[in-house]
Amino acid sequence: MIQLENIIFLIVAALGIGLFVWQIRKIRKNILIGRDVDRSDNPSERINKTLLVAFGQQKMFKRMLPAVLHLFVYVGFLVINIEVLEIMIDGIFGTHRVLGFLGPFYDGLMAVNEILAALVIIACAIFLWRRNVTKVPRLATGVEMRAWPKMDANVILITEIVLMFALFAFNIADLKLAALNNHTLPGTFPVSSSFVNIFGNDAGTLATIASVGWWIHIIGILAFMNYLPSSKHFHIIMAFPNVYFSKLWPKGKFTTNPAITHEIKAMLDPSYQPPAPEMDAEGNPIVQRFGAKDVEDLTWKQLMDSYTCTECGRCTSVCPANITGKLLSPRKIVMDTRDRMEEKGEHPAIFAPNHYKELGVERVKTTDEKTLLRGYITPEELWACTTCNACVESCPVNIDQLSTIMDLRRYLVLEESAAPASINAMFTNIENNGAPWAFPSSDRFNWAEELYVPSKN
Amino acid sequence: MEENKRLVKVPTMAEMAANGEEPEVLFWVGCAGSFDDRYKRVTRAFVQILEHVGVKYAVLGTEESCTGEPAKRAGNEFLFQMQAITNIEVLNAYNIKKIVTACPHCFNTIKNEYPDLGGNYEVIHHSTFLQQLINEGKVKVQGGEAFKGKRITFHDSCYLGRANDIYEAPRDVLAALDADLVEMKRSRANGLCCGAGGAQMFKEPEPGNKDINIERTEEALATLGTGNGVIATACPFCMVMMSDGVKNKEQEESVKVFDIAELIAQAEGLSK
């Protein structure tokens, strides 16, 4: 029977989902600021990769303890969502445990749910401990790990724990009520049945607890969903498309700019006809910057990377530059990209970009330029990179930090000629001698002089 | 043994083409292999192996030029493409099909970045090439027992390893020696960079509290333990960085840095 409660639920759910859709549209718009890049090739290979890396959590297992704990939360998230579906249906139609007709399957589902919910609580508690008490360095340090990202992580973990407790409160009260009324509740509840008496025997109180537990869980989920676009926790959605669209070729292959190829070919061969430049809507040729100065110079995939980042710091913890005290932190590059994109484009419900200067961070010598380069990311960071791909290898959601670092570096060199002097000297050597060192090219074959091998007879 | 040796005349592509011949494989020497005194020894060791097994090879000699790799990693796409397009013209004019190189940076660039600019070749790194020679029985490593009990640790090159997923070939080559192979904690996909990639070779490090090669050398030395040992590399930049690291730690008497080709040439009795 549909009552006032169901109508309220319907309104709350519609508001929650509507707000979420509104935020997703903003994020889509932000990502589409980026340059176009074709990642529609090889769908079967991409699906395989998504199954392994995103669904299968393959790269998480480089570190066992967090991988196992994260697996509990991840599987818990996937499975408990089936119960959320039931909660939605119950909420709209005033039914009670509508999926109960599934019989033994429902029993199994509820049992698995309860065990997972308990494991989620344990895992989140350990995660809180690691962040706030033992302070695992990659989670607790770094100039990019300012107040907001730290709070964000704690908000999520505490919310997850509260949601699980609400679920248990609902189940325990529901179970006790059924026992008092002498009817059997569909489902098996291995955890709740052990605590079935904790709320006493008063039917009225129990009904209130069940109802409050139910409402906290459902409102919690809607609120959580709307918090996601502002949070590192957005990875629970973005990880899947981001892995699907990740690069399939060897990590050592950097992009080639075809505009430069045409320019060189025309230089070497005056009869070479470069293709006509692309035109914008008004018929003016689109002149793209070489490299990236700001977010619109990056590709949509690089911008999507920044929305996928979980700020776990695996990349930074394996970065040779960061390990040896340099300013470069691949995680910072990705987080700065997201901040700058939201500053320049749309921003979700909660918006807290990191302006290092305002926060009194001395080491990052940003300028007042309203661009990703220098306004957020400094040349010092970019020049510290050894392009070793350790960050890319370590990322559980296939973010390509290195491609962004390279595009920013390209802008410094190609548009500003702002390379360090010794790098410019290397360029000159290549131009003049065909080698990065100042040796004459006529000496290139001198190594072969006076070379002997034992004769075979 | 002095009398039983012969002078090697390294064949160039220009000579081969003049005689209407084509090599099985072009040996791309690279700038470090051509100019760096330490890495020239690796080039020579590798040529000794090529001569020893009788592979029909050639080099470009003075026609070779930088692949453009350091320019590209430093952000100078223009200079990179200038170099690449010029090199591809030379390679295509000689109808080159297969290239072997002892430099992972040249290897990565020619293999992965030249195809977009019209250069399509079968490119293999010398670690894979040596692995094949050993597997085919062409290199027998009969002097491998000289390495018995010697501790060797292999330092992964980023541009061989993570960049191109080649982890086993250099290890298989080293396994042919009768040595005690030990792995550093950070190895294979988790290997730590020597600090020279991305054009760092050509500049001073940015401000920090340690040099990357020192961090890596400390790890290698701890893995080798006390006594004599070898840090094996398969990249000219790693060679420089690790050698400098060992010198910095004043361990150059007991710990030597060798390229895998040098170790095989030694074991094969081709060089000392």
C-alpha cells in the first residue's frame, strides 16, 4: 500500500538522482574541454583489459594487504547494490523485502551481504587507522595532500562504516520484529542474528529503529552518490571507462605530432603538399599549441584520468624523482589537472581547488598565471621526470601521468624555448653533430679501429 | 693466443650496397656506443660476438645519426622528427629490414616511434638477440664456469622493461653464465630507474636530497652483499649511472659494472 512515506521517498530519490545527473553533465562537459583523441580501436582488447584491471583489480595486487582489504569494499559495493535495488523498490511501492520470493537465492544473497558488510566495516576501520594513526607515507605526505584530500578520504571511510551499521540496524530490528510476530523473515542473516536482542523487545522501538536504519541507509547512499563527483571516490565509476580507454601500445611509445611532421616534410621537400588545416565553425584554421599550457591542450583522456584518480599515491611512492626528494609527484600532476579543469570549466557541488601559494606551500613556486602550467605545475617538477614509466605501471586504474608531464614539457620547449641551458646545449649538439654530445660526426666510426677476434682455427 | 687473432673489418652499409649485398641485420650502434669511451667497449664486445657467430651484419658508420630520442624526451618534438625523418630516409634507401641495437633508448624509438614517420623495421634489442644466439647454440658460453659463485645482479633499464616489457631476455642471457644471479628488491616491472632517462643524462638533477643513481646503487650493493660482485646492465645510460654510483660509494675495486654483451664476450673467450 502506498503511503505518505513512499511519496517522501520518491521525492528524495528523484532529487538525489536528479542532482547526480546534473553533476555528471558538468563533469562530462569538463572532460570534453580536452582535445580529441581516437580510442575506439580494438574493442575486444579493451574489454579484456577492463575485465582484468578494473573488474579484476589486477594491478591492486602488487600490494597484498591493501588489495585484499580493498577487494572486500569493492565486492561489498557491487553485491550490496542488489539490496539497494530492493530498498528502492520497497521504498517506492511500500513492499517489504520484495526480492524475498527468490527463496534460497535470497537467503544466500542476504548472508553474503551481511558477511561483506562486516568485512567492509573492518576494512574501512583499518584504512582509517592507516591514514590517521600509522600514517602510511604515500597517504599522509606530499604537498598535494592538503586538508581537503585528507578530509575527503576520511569522510568516505566514515560514511561507508555508517552505511553498513545502518544496514545492520535495519536487519536486526526487522529480524527481531519478525520473531516477535512469529513469522519468518525471508533471507539468512548470519551477523544480525547474533545481535538480534540488542535493541530490546519493544515492537514500537524496533519498528522505529528498522525505519531509521532503512532511511539512513537510503539517504546515505543518495548523499554519497552526490558526493562522488567532488571526491577522489569518483573512481568507483570512472575506473571502468578510464581503463577501457587506456593506451594499448607499449608504454615507451610517446605521441607523435603530425602537424610537425608536415612542417618538416615541407621543409625538406618544397613540393610536399601538407593537408589543409582543420577549420573551426567560422572557417578559421584551428591553430593548436605545441604541447600543453592549460587543460584544453590536453586530451579528453588525460582529463578523464584526473577524474579517475583515487589519490592513493602509488605513483608518487615509486617515482624515482620523488623518492630522492625532488618536487615532482605524479599524483600532484593529476590532482592539479582536475583542480584547474574545474576552476576553468564547470565544478561539482563541493569545489576546493588547491592554490599552493594561498595555502602557504613554499616549495611549489607557482605564479599568478591562470593556467595549468606555472599556475599549478612548475617547470621544476616537469624537469625532474626521468620518463621511467614507474608511475604509469603502478596506477591501479591505468592513469597515464607521464603523457601529461610530457605535453607540459613540450610546451616549455616548443613554444617558450624554456629548456634548461644544458638541455639546449644537447639540442645544439644533435643539430650540429648528430649526437647529444659535442663529438664530430666524422669520429662516429672510430670505435671500430684495432678490433680483434680470436681466429677459429 | 696473441698469434691466433684476426683484425676485424667492420662492414658498413655503404660498402655492402656498393657490392649489391644486403645484411641479415643492421647493428645500430647509437651515440653512446660510438662516442662514450666506456660504452665503446660494449659495442666492440657485441661486434666480437657477431663476428664469432658469423652473422651477416653491417653498421651505418658515419652515416648513423642520433635517433632524436633525447630531444623527444626533453620535449623537442621538432628536432626529434627532423632526426627521425632523416634517419628513416637513410634506412629506407638501404632497404633495411632488421635492426639490432645495444641501446634501449634507440631500440624503443626506432621500434615504437619510427613507424608513425614511415620507418617500419623489425627491431630487436641486443639482449633478445643474445638470448636467441644462446638458445640456438651459436653462443655456447663454454667459459661460463669462470663466473661460478660470482654474484651478479641485473639492473632493469626502464626503456627495455616497463617501456617494452622485456624482462626475461637479459636474465636468460645471464643465466647462461654459471653465476649466482641475485635480484634487487625493486626489479622487473618494479625496477627503479637509474636516473638518466627522459634527457636527465644531459642535465643536472633538480633540487632534492639524493641522486637517483646513488639510491639505486645502494640497493644493488646491498643485494650483492660483501665481496666481489657484478652489476649487469643492458643500457648505456644505466651503465654510466651505475658506474658513477659505484665510484661514489668507493666500491669500484670489488663491484664491477658490465653490459650483458661484455659478460658473454668474456665467457666466450672473445675479450678479457
